[in-house]
Amino acid sequence: MPTPLELAKQLQPELVEIRRDLHRHPEIAFEEVRTGTKAAEFCEALGLSVKRGAAKTGVVAVLNADKPGPAVALRADMDALPIHEENDVSYRSTVDGKGHLCGHDAHTTMLMGAARLIAQHKERIPFPVYFLFQPAEEVPRGGASKLLAEGHLEGVGEVFGLHVNPQLPTGVLGLRAGATMASMDRFELRVEGVGGHGAMPHLSHDPVSTAAEIVLALQTIVARRIDPLDPAVVSVCQIDAGSAFNVIPQACRLIGTARSLSAHVRERLPELIEEIAQGVARAHGLQAKCDYLQGTPVLVNRKESADKMAKAMRALGGKDSEIRPTMGGEDFAYYLERMPGCFGFLGAGDGSPGTGQCFHHPRFNIDETALAWGSAFFLQLVLDRANA
């Protein structure tokens, strides 16, 4: 009998065709109408029970919906990024300013391939399998929290997800038990002063110079206010002020991200950001207001689930490798707050142009042979559970 990887490699031409089609037609968060329709039609053709419009544009397909649980859920995110693609490939994005530059086209493709393979083994699987085609991973409080709130994971006992990583070789699965990805919050500071003529700064209270001091002072949070053994990031990534070269503006906005790998540090960050911003502003006779939005929580993998993923990868003939935590965020963390599971990084690098670039880079690309590995991995994971 062919192995899961051999079966998946037989699908490779179809998987490449699907991925390139999705890559040409990227859709950003909560706009994944075409992508969701493709996934829904594919799963309906396999005889799965399909719910469209989950979390607005998502799709939840279920195999063996009539069998007793608990179910296992497999997740792929579908949304692209508002970034213009620079790859010189035949399947580059046809939409200006939007591109699949984080691999979500590959995730959707791998889950579609897995659905086909798992459906072929339906009689060997005595429990339901949920295929989650999730929208809006790239925006805070996006698709995962909405799928949960709408009750689409009721009856699920364990959830698994993959993210392609071209900085790992194809055939390698990067894993970590415990805190693996950071919480991802957004803050906006509004520094309010008194505008005036750029040639007469003494008659104004300049919010731009004060905002510049705040940017630098915020770095003392990580350097001096947080335990050095507790990872944290506070980054100002946008500055917005003024409309003319010779006018001191009335206000300046600072927008950024705050991240941590522990709940207790995450709880402290809003207070520290506001305290420093207001203190610096008051020292110059200005005011600062903070609007803090909590996004995704810390992603914490269960060890038992991570062990299952490692076992499945080794059964395919691949390798598992322990990775370091990352300060990147992932809304898969919402699922892991509610149920056991694990999120891993599937190697998709072969040294070709584009592979090896970091996520969200305009030339991000993958080794497409990883598509078969991803589909086979999900099949192996489900069969391992059926045989346990």
C-alpha cells in the first residue's frame, strides 16, 4: 500500500495548480470570497459536509460528521497581505498592492489536498475530522476568534495547524512545546500640543519633537522595566503628523506593536507604555493619550500534541527540529486557549530564488514540493490517531 507521502506526491501537479491559482488571485482579510468558494466547492465534491460563510468568509468542512467525537480539527488560513509582490514568476499576483507573501495560499492548498487524501481513507477513521479554512489571520482578533465565537469548533477535542517556512529545508518540521509565538497587541499614542509656524517654535508646543522623545523612551520598557529573562518587544512602526513643511502640527500619532511570551508581561505593557508617553509629554507641556488594543494571545503548544506532530513527521520519513520561540504572532493561539493542540512550521526552502526570504517580504516564495509534504502530514496525523 502506498505511504501517505507517496499518495500526496501523486497529487503534486494538482496541488501546484491550485496553489498558483490562489497565488494569482490574493484576497486580504475578510475578503476571501473567491478563495473560500474554491475550498468549499472542492470539499463538497468530496462529499464532505460544508458550512460556508463561517466567520464571514471562512469555510468549515467536516468528514464523518455523523460519527462520535471528539473530533480532530486541521486548520489553514486563507488571507493574503496588502503588499505588492515583486517575484518574477509566471504566477505572480494579478492584484496590485496585494500578495500571498506569507504562504497562506500554500496552507489552503495543503488542507485541500489533505481533505482529498483523508476522504479516501474515510472507512479507517472512526471520528469526525474538521477542515478549517479560516479567514483573516493577518488582522488582530481576526478569523480564529470569530470561528470560536460562532461555535464552529464545538465537539473538537484537538486542533493542529501548519505554517510553511522557507527558512527551513523541505522535509523538516519545526516544533516547540510551550510558549512558541508571542502575544500581538496594537497601541496608538496621540501626542497633542499647540500648532504654529515652523519659524516660531517658541510660540507652539511641538508634538513632533515630543513624540520623537517618546519613541526613544519607550525602548526603556524592554531595556529597564521588564525582567531581562522575559522576552518583550515594543516597536513604534508608524508616525503621522503635519501637512506642510513649515507648519508645526497640532498633534502627532504614534502607532506600534507590543509583544510578549508570557501573560504577566503582556498585562504590564499597556500601563508602562501609557505611563512613559504621558510622563514625557507632561515634561514638555503636552498631553499624550493611549489607545491599546489587545490582539492575539501567546501561542502555547501542548507537549502531548507536539509529540504527535513529531511522530507523524518522522513516519513520513522527514525530520522534526526544536525551534526557538518567535516574537511573531498567530491567531491560532485562540484555539489553543480553548483546547489541546499544536502549531508547527513546515520546511519549504530549497535555496531557489525567494525561498529563504522572511515572511511578508515582497519576494517571499516557497519550494512547492512542500505542498505534498503538508497534505501527507495531515493524513498521517489523522491515521495515527485512528490507529492509537
